[in-house]
Amino acid sequence: MDLHEFQGKALFASLAVPVPEGHLATTPEEAATAAEQLGGKVVVKAQVQVGGRGKAGGIKIADDHHQARQMASEILGMDIKGHTVHRLWVERATDIAAEYYASFTLDRGAKKHLAIVSAKGGMDIEAVAADSPEDVVRLHIDPMMGLTDWQARRLVYDAKLDTAAARPLAATLQKLYRAFVDLDCDLVEVNPLVVTAEGGVIALDSKVTIDSNALYRHPEFAGFSEAFVVDPIEAMAKERHLNFIKLDGTVGVMANGAGLAMATLDVVDLVGGAAANFLDVGGGAKAETITDAMEVLMQDPAVGAVLINIFGGIVRCDLVAEGIVTALSSLELPWPLVVRLDGTNAAEGRKVLADFDHELVISVDTMRQGAEKAVELAGAR
Amino acid sequence: MPILVDNNTRLLVQGLTGREGGFHAGRNREYGTNVVAGVTPGKGGENVDGVPVFDTIADAVAATEANAAMTFVPPAFAADAILEAAAGGIELIVCITEGIPAQDEAKVYNYLRQTTDAVLVGPNCPGVLSPGKANVGIMPTTVARPGSVGVVSRSGTLTYQAVYELTSLGLGQSTCVGIGGDPVPGSSFVDILAMFQDDPETQAIAMIGEIGGDAEEQAALFIEEHVTKPVVAYIAGFTAPTGKKMGHAGAIISGSQGTAIAKKEALEAVGVQVAVYPSEIGELVSAALGG
């Protein structure tokens, strides 16, 4: 779960990571009020989950609340790389002396936590890493030990950050690492991490990704998802507890198992088509799950045909076929349904479908045949 | 000799008294796995179809000499269950539980590696099946046959598909290992490849990878240095969009890392044949064995 800047900063503040004081605004009036409360210069920042907001004109500095109102009216409603701006974060402007980069994440290869720090902040860190890798300092942290004080100091010195601010910088890195661990984050990134003209340290941005497996132990995150823009079809799928992702193609896909579902998307692509979605109907592939899934796919006007790809393991294909028949008893199919059943009791399953004899249900023997048929039918509409 | 589980496996089930745990433990028993104990705190003294239940791993091991554990404990308690099993001297821990926080997995992984000899398979995996000998987990057994192909996979259903294709071609399996789709699996491809390389019964290896992380790239480096047996691979997720979780918590591409194409190229560079369609895995293994 990727958080907005304002959400990440609220979490930082709760763990004493220094952040500029600010307020959320959804109208120019609210932005003006926020600026008035803060007093002096403020920064008006578009809250969209995409990089390059500044370059796109989504971040502006206002001298007073009148100007803040004007800027807010310009930024609200703006489209930044396909994301419409609905929210602004209005915060006190910071007098910047130096801009750094800092992040904590999990290095899956090393199975350790990884700190990345650079003196070249405020820009695209991947570009910095490509152009001058010596400017990007990496350090592994044993999850059993956590970030030790000497490691935090070493990051500051190795990355050649301002040594006059070494103490507050190391302390801030420690707090960010605590946030990363205690809040069950997949990623905590601050770019830029700033040393102010007064010698203080402040997190001027936040990019925080929460591990959705850990939501159960963080009731404080409950309201966060309300601020996310969700595709209406994905929202419907989520309500039905379906493991669904909307894609741009015309072939609707249902498979049992995430790996098989991913492989199905690939095979549809290999035979010249494009999948409309990723959908793992789970090991059981029950009638009600299939009904739910088909109703979700019916919301997508781009879908021209649907491929059900089932490999029967513990779940028997004849039971899946019966599930499909049951689902179709209460649904009117708007598109052809190509069904590939393989594995346990596949022959019996295919017989169930043959006996059902529905003009829009086409039974195939292999995944490739199924993909070819579905792509052909989706294109023929 | 298969790897990880066989006729000497004495299985303890954490969560035997739960619905899933009880169901699959029953299936594993029917297959011939020696299920010796269950552990559910607070239910010591009970039994499930004659299998005694204990309050703690220590009690269960003392009474039954269990040497392997299968974990069906809910995600909030699973990391602790793994640690308890390791502390109790269990040699092999197969964790089926899906949805364990990544921070817990990272701690458990590092603890097990640094302070114990326990081997963890999973979490979020379908388990380990040595056809004809023992099944520990939730894999279907009807499509598997005893033989000499080692199968290792990050995906469940794709594993069953590969096993089915192999069996259809008359190729049995030494052991099928589902290492799971999470960011920090207890055993990676490299760990299992090393076991298959050392296993005299295994003559060829099929590995099924997917997008995310660099486990396949690490496997390629290991294969080049240490694996003399033929290896065939399949990678899922060539068309997966970046930044989206494709069902498995580990199957997420970030930036240019973890792409299917990078994995395919890394494996092909060291002589591993990579199937384009999942159904080709069996044919490629058959060809590699001179069949």
C-alpha cells in the first residue's frame, strides 16, 4: 500500500521524525486558511502518487495566503501523468542549506534491510546511481540487530553529508529506520532529506509503502485507503474478496493460482492478444467465486471473450465444471467463455461442459488452445 | 533418496486442530506420511483422529521424536510458531501460512540461519512432496509419480501443472518443493538446487520462477558454478505491469529489477533451457534426459 506524502509525514511526525508543519486542503479556500494559520511563506504541494510533481507544476511556493489561494486553484484539478489532483498539502516553507537522499528497504537477495544514503538529494536517485554510483552509499542492516548507532554515523560520513550536522542526521536516520520497522513498511524513502539554514534536519518529502500483510497490527492505518484513487472495477472485485487487477486488453482471464494466472496473461500475449485483467480465483474455484468474477468482468466494456484456465489439483475439474454450469444458470453471458480444464478429473469436467451444451461455452484441452481461441473471439467482436 | 521428506519423516503439525491443518494433515497421512503429533497451545491432551495434541513443541518432540513440522498457524502467530519449532530441535519446518508480515519473515530468516540448523521451506508455500514416500503440505498427489526429476517452484498451481506434464511423459519426480511466493522465503532456489545436485536419485531439475526479487538470477549464478545436472526453467509474469502485486507478495516488479526477461536471460546465459509455454517444461526435461 503506497501512502500519499501527507500520510507518510503524519506517520513520521508520530515517531518524532522532524517534518515541516502543514495542513491538508481540498479547496483554494482551505489552502488559504492553512497558509494563514502557518504564516509566512508556504509550499503548496499536489498530493498524487507519482514522481516528478515539481517539474509538472504540482509544487509551488507562495509568499502569503492570497498567493496560496491562487496557486491552489491552479494545482487542484491538474492532471499529473494521468493522476488528477484532488488534495493539496500546504506546509511551512523550509530554508534549505543542503538536500540529501535516504531510504530503508528490504534487500530480498541479501535477506537483510538495506539503507541507501546520498549527498545528491532532490533529484532522481536512480539517475544518480547510474551516473555516479560512488555518490550512493549502501549499507546492509541485520534485522536481528537493527540499525546500530555506528552504522548510522558511518552512513553520514561515507555519504559525505554535512559533518556539522552529523549528530542530528544520524539521529534522523535512526528514527526513519524505526519507522520502517515499527510501521511494517516495505519502503521508507525521503528525498530530499534536508539540512536547514539553521543547521536542523527535516524530512521534506515522504514516500512510504506499507506491507499489506501487516495491516492487522496497525489499526492506525485504517483510514489511509480512503484517500486512494481506485479503479471502480477493482473496487468491486475487492468488495468480493477477489484477487483482481485491471489491465488494458480484451481477453478476460480467470485462473486458479497466482502463478497460473500470471502464466495465462503471458500465453494470451504470446498468441497475439492482451489480457483485460489478472484474476486468481483461488484453489477451490467455487461456483459463487466464478459468478462473482464473471459479474466483475461484465463491468469492463473492453472484454470481448473470457478464458477460464483451471488446473485441477486437490480441486477436481468436474466440480469446477459444475461450478461453471451453476454460475451460468443465473447469469446471461455477454461474451464467449473459453474453458480449459486440465489435471485431476479433467475428462469428467469436459464431459460436464459438453453435456451442458451452451452455445457460448467452448471447451479446450490446452492452455495455448484456450488462449488462441479466446484471443480470436475477443478480436472478432 | 528424495530430499527433505521421506519415510523417516516424523511430522508434527502446528495447527492440527484447525480446519485447514486437520484436513491437510489427514491427506498427508493417507498418502503415507508419518504424522506423529499436533501442537495447539491450550489443547494438549486432545487428539485428532488418534494423533496426540500437545501444548508445546518441546512436549511433542519429547513424546514423539518428531523431526519435521508443518505450520498452519494464522499469520499473526506463524513467525512465533516457526521459532518455537526451531527451538524445539525440529530439523525441517514447512510453513504453509500465507500473509506473514515481511518484517517478521526477515527476522525469522536471519535468526534461523545464524543460530539454528533448521531448514525452513515457505512461508506461503504448497509444501514438499516426495512421491511414493511422503507428502508434507497441500500439494495434490494424484498427478505425481516416483522418479528422478527434482521440481522446485515459487508457484503452486504451475508446479502441479509441471508435475502433471512430467508424469504424462513417463517422468516421475524425486521431490517437488514449493518454496513459496513471499519476499523472504526460508529456502531459495539456490538452497534446493544444492540439495538436488547432491541427491543421487535426482537426474534432472525443473525450476519454476516468477517476477520479483533476484532469486532466479542467483540460481543462475549457482547453476553455472555448482550444478552439473540438466536444469529446465519456466518464468511467469512477462506481461505483468510494474508496481502491482500479482497475488504473491513477492511477485511485484519495481523499476527495472525483477523482470521476467532479465531472469530468462540470466538462466539461458548459463545453459538453462527456458520454456516459453508452461506445458513445454515436461518436453524440455524429457529432451534433456535424452528421452
